[in-house]
Amino acid sequence: MEFDVIVVGAGAIGGSIAYELSSRGLNVCRVGETDRSNAASKAAGAMNGCFGEVTSGLLASEHGRLKLNMDRQAQDLWPEWAERLADASGITTPLFTASGTHVLLNSAGMDEVDTVNYEAIEHTLQAYGEPYETIDPRTMEWLAPDHLVRPLRGLFIPNEHSVNAHLLLEKLDAALLANNGTLINENARRVLAEGDVATGVELLNGEVLWGKKIVVAAGVQSLDLLSEFDTVVKKIPPLFSGYGVSILVKLPDGMALPESVIRTPNRAFACGLHCVPRGDGVLYLGATNILSERPKRHALISDVQFLLDCAVDQLNLDLHSAEVISIQVGNRPIPADGFPLIGECGIQGLWLTTGTYRDGLHQSPLLATYVADCLTNVKNTGLDLSTFHPVRAPLTGLARELTVGETVKQMFATGYEYRWDVKPYWLPILDKGLSSNYQQLIDDLHPSFTPPPELVAFSYLYESMRVKLTQYYKEWS
């Protein structure tokens, strides 16, 4: 059988694109194991976060501001998207699990990072005219943190909610099938082509599916499926895994769930501590973000311990009596320049939609509409994502001269959240040592191309990351 479109990927983006295309009458096949082990979507807190995700680094470039505009447009789509999925899937269980988002600035961090990003959130809310209110964290009944890391300031954003990620994926599966789409519960091995035209997908079991157009939305593993197109792939920013751990807990008897999302500002090496109510006494706790050489399937004890310690200390001391239901692992797709890979990628009929880092689930309705419009020749005047064309030279985020200093600050902020006890006379020594090492790394990689702070820090640790960056930079030198 030949399909109009084969979508490779079982996460929120792949599922949304497949459903949207099928709702337009196309014969669509979606490929990917539906247990979605170690996928970013399954482990996500699924916050409808737009302004709560803002950082000073995001606002530092036009490309970052485009990502923010994408988040803002996606935010408006979710109410109608939830209704469509309920109608199409026949699953009427409400998708939303929280009402609004509280953003807290606490003392578990560093002024130059946490306060700066908190104020960036507030300034961006004002610039967009988005409703919010300043709150006194002491008035939040659910909070009961350790006094050493108590919240100092707070914001409430009423239009930023959360969805149940597991339920979202279930509804996407059911909605696709209800629209006569096909689900293949098997992962892909590679995309096939004849000449410069994509023709199909080979599965791990050896079966071949034929399609007129192929959309690869397989997260961090997307480029691995393009092994037949080495000359093209070398010019696409390589993808790295942002390994994250989240935990579902059952609250002790007598302890109510918070009604809103509660979170701290993002950092380069973390996603901001956050808790998200899931209903029936279940609370989601997240999340870590550690770049790894390859996607991880299981959580490290150190990361589980860190997350639980942060949640108990910074949110509510009574969480020490909660029961752990499950430990989830996800791998976020992080491109070499930090920006998404969206568009036809050098092979006719072959599309990439990945590299969304923290924003994929939130942006999934927007990206589904965008890709479906492009594939069906519908003119979309409200969104131009040509900047994020996959075959590209590295995009510039943070200015090169600021990258080393920002990387060092982010490393220090992580240390303070770990409650390190560093004597004052050691701080300038550590600063100088890290700065020197990171500057040498940047200079050795390329005279002008510069990776974002996350990749600077972890490329210093892993040679394989440096090799990938060097090879990619060489293609555009």
C-alpha cells in the first residue's frame, strides 16, 4: 500500500501532524512504537508554557524571539485543539489538569541567573500585554518549603495551564484511527529514496512502507533515520539528547493537590523545578535536563535523588511522605545551535520536524497545522519558519563574546541549587578556571560558530560531542 504521507514518530508532534493530515482527508500512516519508552512527550510535564518558559537567553536573538512567538501562537490553539481531539477520539476525559501557572523566584540559585530570568518573564508578559498578577508566595497555602530556599517573589499567569501528556498521546492515537489513519506499532530503521525523491520507510522488522511524502518527527533519533543521505545530513545541525527525569507521586492522605502549575524559572541545564497536578492525588515532579552522549533509557540514582530533594525542599516538606508511582525518562532533541529543524530537508518529499528542545509538546498543534498547510499547499500567512530550514549554517543565539560568561554562571547556579559549600576565596579561582577552559573549547571548535551554553559545558566533558560539532562546522566553513 502506498500512503499519501508517512509520519515517523509517536510523540506529540508526530501524532499531531498525522492526525491533522488525516482530518484533511489524506491517507496517513504513522510509524512508531506506542509504548514510547524514553520519549520526551511521555515524560513531559506538558505545561502549556509560553511566558513561563522565557529566559534572557531566549530573548537575546531574533531566532529566540521567533520561538517565543511560536509559543504564543500555540497557546491560543490549545482550547480548540482539546475540543477537536475529544470529538475525534471519542475520549471525553478532560485534557487539562491545572488552572494557571505560578512562577516563583526562590533562594535556591543565583541572582545573575534566576532573578534575571524571572524578571525576563515579567517584562515579556508586560510587552505582550498578557494578563498576570504579582503574588506574595506566603499566601499560597499549598507551599511549605524549607526556610533556607523559601520563595521571595511570585507571579500568577492565568492563561498557562497543563495537559495530561499520557492522555494526550492516547487521544492522538484514537483520533488518527477514527479518521481512517493507519498506526504501525514498530519503529523505523531508515527513510528510503530513489534519486533525490523520498519514497518510503523501512521498519526494524524489514517491512517497507511506501509513501508519496515522508515526515520525520522522531525526536532526538530523527537524523539517525536519514543514513541514506549522508551528504545532506552533514549540513544539518546534529541533534543531542537532553536527558530528563520526571517522577509521578501519590500524595499522602490529607494532602491536597495544588490547583495550578508551580514552577521556578528555566536555566540552561534544567527546566525549572515544577510540579503539575494530574488528578486523583497524583502529582508530577520535574525536571532535569542533562546533555548526554546518547539517549538514556533509565534514570540515574543521582538525578532522581536531586529531583526529589529539590521538590521536598523548594515546594513542600510534606512531600517526603508521598509514594513514588513511577520514574519517567525522556530525551529532548537539542540541535547544535539550539533552534528547531522544520521543513523539507534537501530530499524532495522528505520533511523534518524536530529539535524543539523544551517546546515540542506545547507547540504540537501549531506545528501540525504548519506542516499540514505546507504539504497540502495551503497558504499560511501567519507563520514563516523558513529560518529553521533544516539544511543550514548554525544560527546565532547568544553572542559569542557572552557565551563563556553565561556558561560559567549557569554552572555556578547549578552548584548553588545543589547547596554546595564553596568558600569565597575559591569562587574567583573556579570562575577563572572554567572561563579559560570554555574559551579554549570555543576557540578550538571554530573561529566564529559558537554552540549555546549547554553544549559548551557538556562538550567540554564529552569528546563525541566536540567531534560532531567540529564536523558540522566544517561543512559550513
